[in-house]
Amino acid sequence: MSNQLQAMKDQKIRVDWVDCDEMKIHFPNGVVLPILTFLDVDKVTPVVDPVDGGWAEFGSDEVGYGYYPVKLISEEEYEEEQRRRR
């Protein structure tokens, strides 16, 4: 992890939301990082689509790199989240 991503972690700035359609991870401080790949639950095997219990590998050279656990949600939960964000 680079200093910026580690500093965000130290300040308890956690992921705000994950947009699998746009392949981006958003933080509440405005930082947006690309999802590079999805990994299976073993955190090693790449998968095409995210799997529940798997991982999203994300980051950039400027901010740093990390992993975020994948929790799949229902269509209803997704729609509710979209309404909340508007």
C-alpha cells in the first residue's frame, strides 16, 4: 500500500461504495480508484464476474493498491442503494 492509501486506512476512511458496472471503488473523501480484477475467495484465482466472498483488487500507482471483500446484494438492495445516493 502506498502512503496515501495507508494514511486513509489509518484515518479509518473506509470504502463508501463499490460500482461493479463502472469498475470503480469510491471513498467518502472523493478518492475513486479503479477495480483491476476480481479474485475468487482464495484471493489468488482471477474470476470474470465478482463472487460472493471473493475479492476486488483495486488501486493506482499514485494512491496505492488494496483488496476489498465482495458481498453480492440483491436487485432490490441495489435499487435501494441507488435511490439513497440520489
